[in-house]
Amino acid sequence: MIEQTLVLIKPDGLKKSLTGNILTRLSETKLEIVATKITRVSRELAGEHYKHMKDKPFYGELIEYICGELHQRRKVMAMVYWGEGAISKVRQLAGATNPEEADPVSIRGAYGRITTKGVYENVIHTSRDKEEAEREIKLWFSPEEIIVDLYPARTVEVNKAKKKVWAQEHQ
Ligand code: IDP
Ligand code: MG
């Protein structure tokens, strides 16, 4: 089945300069990247992304982690991978949530760690299933940022919206 999945390179992955390694590993899947950006993670976005984790004892640290507060890297790299069996292919390469239990040759097994505070710093996020993928892709990306039509979208007229443009046009 052709599907799409959200991948985040978390702040520890960026701080450890793992972007290239992770993209190379993910390219083994032959999936297509249909959206990508480096983005700041507000507390609001983090809370929405991890809303199913609210009751966990490590929730506070998890939010600090994804916001980049533990790594002085206040950003993540967000991507949408698209193609046959995308969700399970990417999850397989990512490995188990707990980096100590993850297959040592998986991304999390190779590069993840557990902090002394007990947070699983596991380098990447990947959607678990179709429903989670849809929720997360719609949370992290707008339709215009994705080069294929993944979900129905509508065009709205926005009046008096402000947007930044280059102060001088390119020559
Ligand atoms: P997933 O990232 O493999 O989908 P989730 O259960 O959705 O795993 O958890 C989200 C994130 O919360 C994990 O990637 C990891 O960083 C952190 N986490 C999950 N379970 C634990 C735990 O038991 N201890 C510490 N951190 C955890
Ligand atoms: Mg999850």
C-alpha cells in the first residue's frame, strides 16, 4: 500500500551531526521524500505532538528534549517519506523506542542513548501507523509544503494576512 510517514531528526540527531547518516540509511527504503524543512519546535507544537504521553513520568523532559532545550539545538528536521509500505519500512530502520533494546544496526540502536534522567534519546521520530501519520503530517506541514496531494485540502482566501518577502528581489 502506498502510504506516507512523518520522520523527525530530533535535536540529539542534529547535535551529533547524524543527518547525513540517517538520510543515507533511510534511502535504503527507496521511498521518496515529498516534504522537508528545518523548523523550531514551540512548546505548543511539542505538546500537541506528544499529547498521548501527557501522563508519563518523563513527559516534562520529553518536551524539553524535542524542543531542543537539552541539546542547545532549538530545531528539528522534519520530513515526509512516501511510497510502498512507508510506515513499517521506516519504523523497521529506526528500531525499537528504547535504544538499549533496539537492534544494534538500527538507527536508534546505533546512535541512541538513555540519559541519566531516564529519557530515551533516540535520534529520530517516525509515525507508528496510518492514523498517527495523518495526524502528525497535518500537524507539522501545511498542504503547500508537500509536493504531492496526500490528503484532501481546500483553498481559503486570507484577508490582510502578513507574510515576509525578500526586501530586494533577486537580480
Ligand atoms: P516511538 O517514538 O517509538 O513512537 P513513543 O511511545 O511514541 O515511542 O514515545 C515517544 C518518545 O518518548 C520516544 O521516542 C522516546 O523519546 C520517549 N519515551 C518513550 N517511552 C519512554 C520511556 O519509557 N522512558 C523514557 N523515554 C521514553
Ligand atoms: Mg510514537
